[in-house]
Amino acid sequence: MNTGGAGVRALDRAFKEILSIDNAMEGVPRHGRTDRSIVRHALMARAGEDAVTPDALETIIEAYLSFLSEEVEISENYRVMPGIVETLRDLSGRPDTMIGLATGNVELGARIKLHRGDLNRYFAFGGFGSDSENRPELVRRAADRACRSFGSDIDPQDIFVIGDTPLDIDAAQQAGFRAVGVATGDYNVDQLRESGAECAISDFAEGRYLFSTFIE
């Protein structure tokens, strides 16, 4: 899903409220990064290295979360990507499949973003930016929780990590899992394949069958 910039607006409001800094997110790289790494980068760029402390990071994140629900609800361009609901319904109905999140968002932020699209019900577990700033590690956390829920280990070759940036693909590979690219972000199918995705689709409306065949 895409919040239509709600996350950026909420972060800008947080920096304005806490540090009186306008447009803090301008020029800050975000795609494929964790919330805390984004805030860390912005703090360093806007206020200097000395401003980057654990307390400052937590204060900004808390303020961000306090603004995020409103920004998501009023976002004119919020949308669930094509084919996602149908794919989640298909997968959730399979007895041999578990669905989790692996996202750089802190968990509450991820849940807020998914709530408007009524998608939280599909994700009982996950690995989040609140678990680690290291993307491969939070992917591993999601897999560990899947194993605990399943009741035994899961073969890494049966774990598929889906992402729309090369950083997502890299995190999957470093974690030891299989990477699937979906070109609904800033990177096209060819770029995702070149970054190492075993399978890459344009979106889940056009690529649903290809994805289903690939994971069999």
C-alpha cells in the first residue's frame, strides 16, 4: 500500500513540534530504510551529529506516531496496490502458507498505515523497524516468529521476502531467504531483477499468477 505521503508529513510535523525544524524530510533517503534510520539521518542533517541520541530518536518517533493516524486518514492519495487484497485472500486461505510483515516501519506505524486498508487482519506476526535498524535482522525476526507460530523450523528456501526496492532484495538475501520484487515503487522490474530478485512482477494484479507459480 501507499499512504500518499502521510508518513513524510507526520515526520515533518514531529520535527517541527520537537525541534522547530521545517521540512525536515526534504532530501532525506527513505525508500527501503527503517523509521529509526530515517530519523537518525534527518537529525544528523538538520541538527548535527550531537543531536543524534537514543532519547532524541524515541521522542521524534513518538511524536511521529501521534500524527500518523490523522495523516493516514486524511490522505487523498492513500491506496492499496493492485491485486494485493486478492493475493492476501488467496494466500491466507492456504493451509501450507503463513503471511507476515517485514518492514522498516516501527510496528505501531505499520499497523496504523495498514488499518485504513483493512489489511492488518492478514498479518499476525512480523519483523519491524522497532525490532532492529538492520534490515536483514528484522527480516530474520519475522521468520523466527513464523517458526514459533508454525511450531517448528521452516526451510529458508520456503521463505519468500517481497519488496519494491533493491534494499529489500538485499535484506532477503542477507537473511538467507528468497527475494521477490514488485515494481510498485520507484524501481522497475528489470532493476529489481538486476538487484538479485529471483522473481519480479509489475504488480499483483498482472503478476499474481506468475507469483503463485513461482512459490509452488
